[in-house]
Amino acid sequence: MRNVIAGFLRDENGATAIEYALITALIGTGLIFVLQSLGQTVAGLFTNIGRALDDVVLRMR
């Protein structure tokens, strides 16, 4: 029984999996913030394009 417990305490496979999970979570969180900011920028760009097109259409009338 003592050997089983000692082997369990020396096993580092679980620690490696947890490290990979934490790295993945950190990268995912960073991506969420970057993509959210990029999405707002793109939305603003399309809003400006839409307004410019509306101005063009109004001038043509």
C-alpha cells in the first residue's frame, strides 16, 4: 500500500495536464479579449461605410 501511495505522489502526469489546461485557458481568455476588441473595430468600420453610402445615395436624389 505504501508503494502505491508513494508512486501516486511521484507521478507528475496530472500536473502536466493541469499546466496545459491553464495555458490553454490563458490563451483562450486572451483571444476572447482580442477578438471582442477587433469585432468592435470592424463594427465601427461598417457603420462608417454605411453612413458614407447613405450620404452618397442622398446626394444622388
